[in-house]
Amino acid sequence: MERISRKAREKSPEMDPLRLGTGWTREDLEKPQIMIESTFVFPAATRDCPGT
């Protein structure tokens, strides 16, 4: 079974060298990668922002 992250690595091959440069190991690169996105905003953060 091919991982989705493998396809993403093929599309952006520069990411592995960048990650290695920030302290990742080659073993870390082989681990499954999970992306977590959130649209949650603290109400206090929007209170003082113009246009919200």
C-alpha cells in the first residue's frame, strides 16, 4: 500500500533536504507524516483586529 505522503514527496523533493537540515533523521523521513489543520480562532484574537 502506497502512502499519500510518498506521492507528496515526489511532488516536492526539496522537502527531505530541508527537513534533514532542521534536525530530522533519515529514520524520521520514513515515518508516516500527518498534517493537522485547524480554523479555530480564539475570540480575544479577533476582538482587536480591524475588519473582523
